[in-house]
Amino acid sequence: MSDDKLRPEDASPSLYDDQGNARFFADPAMDRFVAVVMNLAQEVWVQEERLLALEAEKTGKSADPEAKVKEFIDRVFAPIREA
Amino acid sequence: MTVELQHPMKADATPEEIARGRFTSGIRSLILNDLAADMRAAYDRRAAPAFAKEHGHEPETSREAHQALRGDPAFNIYSAMRVQAQKMVWASVADSVEREADRLSDEAKKASDAPGSLILDPDLDVPKNVHAIDVHLMPGSYTRGADSLEAGAVYDRGLAVFSMGLMGANLDDIGLSMSQYIKQRFPDFAPERILDTGCTIGHNTLPWKQAYPEAEVIAIDAAPGPLAYGSARAKMQGQEVHFQQMCADDLGFEDKSFDVVWSSMFLHELSKKQRAKAFEEAYRVLKPGGLIIHMELPPNEQMGAFDGFYLDWDSYYNNEPYYKGYRDEVPADLCKNAGFAADTFFDFVVPSIGIYGEDAVAEAAKGDRAEGVGQETTGRLAEGVMWYGYGAFKK
């Protein structure tokens, strides 16, 4: 479905790789690694949320998953803040 | 946070899918609030001064702000993460939509006798910008699954993750805020027939039926699947809306047959030519005294270089090819060129009714109407969002 011909008029081809994906870093591998790190963090969170559910079942005390996911994301991604 | 949809077609998601959605909403919140602030700080501290050194002046336009930021580390990390988070939005709902295809059909059938209607036009030539690119990186775009419920379900469930709770429990905050604003600002205005153009799944159509329950409400879109889903969704919520497959630039309605022509987040998905035609068509079908009213992104002419580019980012990196071209246009001119008298034009900023409450919307309807157009919170899906709108009356 991708059609690299539909772009804003002033979009330079250099903004995209040869398959039409947006690229940002000097080394295009970095763009992909960012996505991998985010996927990995997501999968760790999935396991964390399963653990929280198990613990809640065991202890009868449930944690607020919205507050927990915020803490988790802030902690994991702290090194990229204020780049 | 991911919003839980308010109708029977909401996902029966697995714990893993719920966790993926929660993470995606959370990471979007980090990107759109914290990393956006980091990028702004880097722009002021590093990118804009470097641009000024090279060009002899600070960035003055969205395009120059883009030039200044390309290659900056804060821009790179914000952008790469935002692209991936956008892909994660749609990925986080794809499995449940596929698994539940039969149940969705069954739920839609159960509601089929409720008031409302759906008319599809298999002969309609669906425009290229609706089907030929993955609009906002949504795989298969609006025509995924043809006229099945698939595209609508992906959009509805995806928006529940994407919106981080900022578009309301029924994803209708824009429609609610805007319709209430119009009702408060023009208390004697009593539309009998309302048209929503480019309605997708009708999430921002329903508030108009709620605001004006006696009015006949018709909603059109070029893509059949979201309309079929939107019709079922409206019926399930007891809202009588008539959905028709049709393009906004070629309306199959009589002259002078509507009191309101409305759209939300739609005009930026049209080419310049389609957009001008859509305005002409709106003028044609409006009765004298009728109102054209659009919720959209604020125009570049009313914003600084950085804030303008912050919104234009989507045009380059989120498969929204016409977004910047739209934002470079002037709303007053779009209305005037279609025949609306210049002295009937108005633009305004409405505080999100879900965040700020009904009183704030009522206050905005009384106050300085265009105040805050250039504020950071206007048009940005982030904490404290406010919506930009404009309209004109046909004399």
C-alpha cells in the first residue's frame, strides 16, 4: 500500500530510505534499533503486567497499572531525556 | 491510558493485548509531552541558533524550523520514537480485530433494526489519498477489509490507544466540544438538517445529534468499511444517523438542503483541489443562514516557526501528504473563495470539554474567540489540549 509519490511538495527524497520509510539518524540502522528497543520494552512490560496480575491474585492487593507503566517507561527511557 | 470503548464492538482483548495497548499509550504520552518539550528546548538552545548563524536570521517558517531541526539529536529521537509508536498503535489492535471478525458482524446484526441507515455506493471511485497510502501509517488505510467492519474496528480501537484518553470516553471530545460551543455561541441557531463530511466511523458525528436531537443528521465518507462500522456503532448507541458513501467534493444532495456542514480533522486529508471543491459543495448545499463549521489544525499563519513545524511533522513522517499544504492555507480565504461573505467568518479555540469541563466551553463561547490559536496546547494531542475551529454563515 505504500506509495512514495504521495508526499508533501517540498519533501526531499533524503528524508526517506530506499523503501520510502522515514529516516532520521546518520546511520539508518539506528532508526531500526530505536524500534527494536521500543518493541523490547513493550514485551518486558507485557510480562510485568502479567506478574502484577499474579501478585494481585496472591496478595489480594492490586497495583494501579497506569501508574506502574508510567514509572516503568520513565525509568527505561531516562537516558534519552534532554537529548 | 487506553480508553475502553462504550459499545458492544469493543475488544474482548487478551491480557497481553491490553498490556501492549497500555504501553503504547504510555510511550506516546512520554513522546508527545516529555520528548516534545526536550525537542523544544534543544531547538531554542541549539538548533535555532545554529540555523541563525548559517542563514543570518532565526527560522521564520515551519519549513525553516524543519531545516534547523533535521539532524538534531532531540529531533531524531523524538521522530524515530514517534514513528514507531504510531506503528505500535495499529499493531496493538490488529490481532483482536482479526480474531473477532465474526463477533463484530454478529453484534452489528443485532443492532441493525435500530433507527438510522447505511447506503454504500459500490460504483464510487474512492480517491487515491484514501486508499493508495497507509494514511497516518495505518496498515491498509481506510479501505482495509473493503466494506467489512475491519477498517472501522482498527480505527476505533486504534484511536482508543492513540488518544491517551484525550479524545474522551467515546472518542467524541472534538464533536462534543465544538457542537456545545456552537450551541452556546449561537443560542437561537436551530439546525434541522446537519451534514458531516469525511466522518470515518462517525465518532464526532454523534455529538451533533446529541446537541440537536430534532435534527436529521447525515454523515458521509468515501471509504465503505468505516461507514458500515460507524452505522452499527451509532445504532448501538441509540443515535439515529444516516451514513452514505460519498465524497465531500461531489455531494449528491440538492442545493440549499442543509443548515450545517461540519467536518473534523478531515480537510487536511484532501488535496488542495479537492478541498476547494469541498468548500464550494458545502456552500451549494447550505441553505441561506446555514453554517459551515470545521474543526482542524490551526493554520501556519497564526503560529510561530517551531509550533507550526511541530504540527507539520506529520506531513513528512506520518503519511499525511496534504497536511502541510492545508496548514499553509488560510481558513478565511477557503471560506471566502467558496462564496461565503468575509464578514461571516469566525475562528476560535475551544477548550476540550472532557479536560476543562462544560463551563469552560461556555466561557469560551462568550469570550475573545480567537484567543489562544498560537498556544502550544492548541491542536496538539497532549496534556491540556484545546481544539481549533472556524466557520462562516451563508447569507
